[in-house]
Amino acid sequence: MFSHLVTPPPAVEAEPAERFVQRTRTALAAGRFVKLLLASPCGDEEGLERVTVRRIELKGQPLLSWLWRYQTRDVTKNLGLEESLQQLAELLGSGFRNAHLHTDTEELQFALSRKGRASLRSSRTVAEPEAASHDKAKQRPLDLKNPVWAGLGLTHLVKGEPALVPAMARKWKQINRFVEIFSAAVADSALAGTTQPVRVADFGSGKGYLTFALHDWLQRQGLQPRVTGLELRRDMVELCNAVVADNALQGLRFDEGDLRSVAASQLDVMVALHACDIATDHALHLGIQAGAQILLSSPCCHKELRPQMQLPSALRPMLKHGIHLGQEAEMVTDSLRALLLEAQGYTTQVFEFIALEHTSKNKMILAVKAHGPAAAALAARRDELLAQIAEIKRFYGLREQRLEQLLAA
């Protein structure tokens, strides 16, 4: 299925790769295997980001579940242990430059340099083995038995009871983590204790996992959700609306459209995850215009500022490397967004909301409209915040930033 990945880079030292496979075999045989991560793809598979391998058990048979993560989709394939080891041997160095084997006692890393030099590095760790129960013991803010999750492919029936599809464990963890962040934001906002309907817009709702999760959580808090998911792909909109209809859900709908063509209307919560480049700025601006109390954004594809940046001489030796320059542009972009939101009266945080092993797009911008003394304190600092924005732009020679332009207009 993935044979086209094996487009070899320079000649690979065989021994480290063979030792890595053998150590994986030993960990599986001893019951110490926790997970396997393949990263830095070097084949020609477009959009491929990483592969995560976890142990599962189906019909009493031990298997490894291979989750191939692409930019726009996930592909899962369950393989036997020997077949998995063969697949691993084929991919090390030819399909991926990096691999991490996690056991309950150590992490073993395989790395292949650009010159084809392979190496192994081991470090001791205290890991929590991830059994096939997929976090059943941990309390989550969402109920796995909600039938909408079956309609969205997150759960299936095992002995007549809803159970998480093994390949969706990562997704379920992300969804619950998002709801935990949202619930804390609600508690800090003017929405806490409201008796009015809570109006939510999820821009770029995709398959609707988070949209359904927000609706479910709000409903179970005794609030009145009015949730809309906006998505460009018609098939996703039709799928989500079918799940809404099948479960007779009230206060939830999905529309087809582009957020840049949406007119601002009153909102309480604006969500935009993985809106590409300046689409994040348009989403934040729309949320501000709509008077949203909570803005939740996970930005990606930071392209606007990088070509504008005039590097100060002291930073040029560091930022001559493309990866460092990209990271710097990302940091500057999201720092400016945070300062602009603070200048608009929002208390703002920028943080990692899910571990990097689950998604490379793991940064969250959370903004909650300040009220009471906090609002007065932010208002008093507005001139200071605008001066900080101007100084950052001057330091990097930046001409324009889209959110700032939208707010000025």
C-alpha cells in the first residue's frame, strides 16, 4: 500500500536500522512496547506528516495499528507483529529519517542525517503504557456513549456496548482536551452562569468533531447552545447534518461556506482551528466584530510575515537556517496577534494544547473578553500594547500584518 514511499536518499548505514527493528521486536516480545513514532518523511508521498504505531488486540489477536497522518486525512491499517516489523524495516531511512520507540523503560531514537549517516540514541524514561482500553479509566468531559460519536466514526459496538475505535484514540484525546480548555474559558468569561442562548460559530468545522463536542458540553451544563459549523466541503456538511438529523439535535447546524464571505453577526464563541495563514486573522477579526466573549484559534501555515522580515544583524547567524527563520516568523506572527487581541480588551494566552506527537499543529491562541477590573486594566494598557506592536514591526522591518489591517479598516 505504501511501497511508493521507499525512494531511497543517500546510502544508509544498515546496522542502526537493523538494531532498531530488533529492539522493537524484543520490546514487543517482552510486553514492554508502548508506541512507535515515525517522523520526517523522505519519500514522495504528498502531505504525509508522520506515522504512529500502537498495539491493539482484535478478536484476541495482538496487532499493531499503523496510523498514517496526512495534512488532510488519516489512514489506519492494522498489521500482524511480523508484518509490522517487516514494514518498519522497509521504512527506516528510506521512508522516514527519524523513528522513536517508546517502551516502559526507555526511548530509543533512530536518526538519519542528510548525508546518510544513521545513528541510535537511547534515554531512560518513565512511561505510562497505553493499553487497548484507550483511556477508559480516565474521566473525560465528554460521554463516549453519546450516539453522535458512532455517526462520526469515533465509536463502534463491542459486545453490544459503545467503545472507542482504536485508531481514533488520539482524536478522542484531542477533542476532550479542547473541551477542557473551553470549559475553563467559559468559567473565566461573562458567559459563566448565563441564562441566555450561547451562540457558537466553528469556522472550518471539518468532520464536526469539535462542533458536536461543544454542543454536547454546553447542553450538559444546562446552557442553551446555538452552534453553527461552517465548512467549505459539501460532503462534510452533508455528513454532519445527517448526524444532527439522525439524533434529533436542537440548536446545531452545519452550513457550506467560506468564513471570509460571512457577515459579522452576534456571537458568544468563535472557533477556528487550523485556518491557513491569514484565514486565522480573518476569523479572529470576525469574532471581535461579532462581540465574541471567547476566541479559540489554532493557527497554521504562517506565510505572511516571513518574506517581509528584515533580519537584525545580531540574529542573522541564527536565522540563516530556514527552519529557524520559519519558527521565528511563526512566533512573531502569533505574538502580534496576541498583543492585538489584548489591545481589543481580551486576556490572551498562547500555548501548546496537545502533545506534539499527536499533531504538529498544536499551538492554541485563547482569548477571553475581559470584564470587571481586568477590563479596566487592559484599557489602561492599550497605548502601551500598541507601542509594543509598533516596536516589534520596526525591529523586524514588517510592513503589514493582516489582523492589524482588518482592525484598522
